Amino acid sequence: MALLSSGCRFGNDDVPIGKDVPLLYYAAPDGDDANPGTRERPWLSLSRASERLRPGQTLLLQSGEYLLSTTGLLDVDCAGAAREGRADAPITVRAEHERGAILRGDGAASPLRLVGCAHWVVEGLVLQSAHDANVPQGVDVGSVAMIQGGHDLTLRRLILMRPNRERHSHVLRVLEASSVLVEECEAYDFFHNAFEAVRTNRVTFRRNYLHSRFATSASKVASNDEPTRGEVAIQVEESSSSLLENNVAEVVGTGFSVVGRAVGSSYTDPAQYPVSGARLFGNLVRDALGQGFRVESRCDAATPCDRPERIVSDTLIVNGVALQAATGFWVDAAPGTRVDNVTAVDTINGLRILRGAPNAGLVFAASAARSLVRAYSGVAFWAEAADEWSFDHCAAQAPSIEAVAFSPADDNVLLPVTAAGDDSCVAYLPPRSALRAAAGAEGDIGANVVRRYQGGTLTSEPLWEPGSGAFPCGAIVAGINDDPSQSCSGVHERLRVGSQGCPLPTAP
């Protein structure tokens, strides 16, 4: 029985007094659009179903496969027949049983596309594209999910996977939208950028898990694609006030990237998209060929460099962890970047502040504090051609005397810390670590990713499951995310959370 509501007005529609209006509708691969949309008699096509929804209503997708040729895909254009939700009454599309509804694209059309919508929520689906060279050319042809324009949108507990390796496609692309939340989703089998926010404002990525599974493109469809794995887990480009909280990425070229306008891109009035105010709290990356974290202006050799869409400013990275990377944390001419309480383990270089040749015309300052680099072979803390910089209360622990702790080792290195290292833990300091309170009143040195962030605030809620140490993954689907060696369910083992001699501390 569908839930009902009665009254004079529902959403934006007038409703006769005493008329019951369903709050729940259903669709199924064996449904019929002539049905009333009840659980017993569901609708078939997703386009017809989404057009009928009104604010406050929910469409439940029954378990099964939804194909372009049968049910169609979830392609919603709110400038057309589909309606916008309201802040107090969003429109929701959800799997009746979490991850039981699987939407399969054809290598051209995206399984999920929201265009110009507001106050929509999509939860618990599995979204897949397909590899096909015989589809039209173009950026995002064969992407798994697209948000274009709109505001106040939520994607939660989805599995998104397998963008078309024959085209310049993404797992999820958020384009020119605002106030978007992507939470507790899993992304797999991506060769280019998995999650990408471009020309956005206030987009939040929270507690997502991303693993490229060594996927590669068919013919390097994007010029910077890594030849052996996915390019970037989460990239924020030409965007302001972005928030990344407690995301985990594995097997990538770069884990988390905040960058300016891409060289060669063109569009109207680029100055309306300044790149500022990104905040990255409690994120972890394992096995990055390039950088674990990258913050990079893109001045394209302009002198002076004064275009706000090219300059990445006022980025904050706190409690970040990079395990196995060429460089753990990379800051290229990004003014006002602060890196606090981060840890880089098993890298060549730990944290590098530089001004690359394309950014030679940009004046900038950046700093790092209370950070730890251990098991490195090159330089732990490296500043090169920055106008102002500092390394404050930082600790470098190398296995050999050939490695360099600070370069240059001058007055910009403030109160360096020498303390014995403990190699058992990665995501947090062991309870009796000498680096706890090693910065005096300013606290610990290194990252402690134990509790959840929410809206930029560190909460008292544990991030990892107290008993097992598991990351907050969603439902397991056979043949998709059931192999713990390359899925969310086993990532805590690879990050040594609650295992390998590193017991999970109790969150205070």
C-alpha cells in the first residue's frame, strides 16, 4: 500500500479537498506505464515515472536491470516535464532494496542525468556504462552519471562504475551546479577522472570510496590519462567552496586534486568561476603513481597571472593521509594553501611546495604545520621558488641517511621535531606514539583519521566500524563489489585500520 497524503495543496499542484495523493510510487523492469504505479502494479519507463513525480514524492525502483531498450534510463530534465522538488519536500528516487536496482547504459547515454533540477535525491542504485567505440564522439559520452546545472541535489550510497573506455568519459561529472552532496558512494573501473566537479559552488564529496581497478582507456582518450590505472579519484576544477570529507581512494594517478581552469578550455565569462576556498578534511589515498593530494594553479605561462579562474587560492588540507605515492602532498603556486596535520608514508617526496614553469608569473605563499613524513627516499619537506613558505612543527622519519628532511633547511623551518617513528599505523598515530602532543599546546604531529567530519566540523562519531575497523561501505552486490581485495569492504585492511598491529583507537 502506498503512503498517502491529503489536503488542499500538494507541492505546486492544487488538489481537491479530501483527495488522497500517494507519497510512494514504484517502477520495475516488468512494469507497465498504464499501471497506477503501486508496488503490485508498478510503472515501466523511468522517463514517464520521473515526469509524474511531485515535491515530497518518492519513486522506488524494484530490483532488476533497467536498460535503455526496455525501461529507459534516469534522464531527468527539469526544464521539461519533470518537476523540481522543494527544500521541505524533495523528490526522491531510491532502490527499494539498496543496490538491487541496476541501471545499465549503452556506452553513449548516461544511466543517470539530472539537468537543471533542484531538491532531488537519488539513493541506493547501481549505475554502469559500457565500453563501445561505435558511439558519437564528445566529452562525457558514455559517462556514468551527469549533473548539469541545478542546485540542492543529493547522490547517496550509489555504486557507479565502468565509464566508456573508448570516449572521454567520467564516472560522475558535476557541471555548473551548486549545493550538491555526493555521499557514501562507491566508484570502480575508471580510467580517467572518477568524480569531477567543474565550475561549481559548494559541492561536497563525503565518505566515498574510489578504486580504479587498474582500468585504462582504449587509446588515451584524454591526453593526461595514466597508462596503467585511473587518472584522478576526485578532481575539483574552477570551483569554489568545495568540501571533501573522509573519502578514500586507491590505485590512481592522483588521489584528490584541486586545480584551476584547464589550458585550452573555452566558455563564456570564465571570471565568474574563481577557484577558492576548497577544504579537504580526513581524506586518505593509497597507491598513487603521482600525487596523493594536488593543489595546482594553471596560469598557462601568463605573466602576470591574475585570472581568478586559473588561480587556486585559500585551500585547506587537514588530517590527510597519503600511503604509497611519488609525492604525498603537492602544492604548485596556490596562494594561501595550508596543510595541517597530514601524514605521508612510503613516498619518494612527502610534501612539496613549488612554482612550476607555467605558474612563473604568480606570486604565492603556502605553509605546512604539524605534519609527518616517514619511510621516504627523496625529500620529506621541500620548498622550491615559493615567495613565502614555512614548515612548522613538522617531523621527517627516513629509513636511510641519504634522504633529505628539509630542503632548504633554513629559517622557514620552524621547530622541526625529531621523535621515534611507529611504522604500524597509517591512518592515525598509535596511542603511545611520541608524536602525540609533540607540538605542545598545538597538539599532535601527523594525521588522526578516526572520527567523521560533517560540514567541515569534526564530530564525535567514529568513521571506522568500532568492532572490525571497516569503512562505511554500502550493500555488497555479487560480481560488482564482493571482492574485498579491490573493493570498499577490504580497504581498512590495506590502510592498517584495526589490523596489522594497529588497533583502532577509541574515538573520544
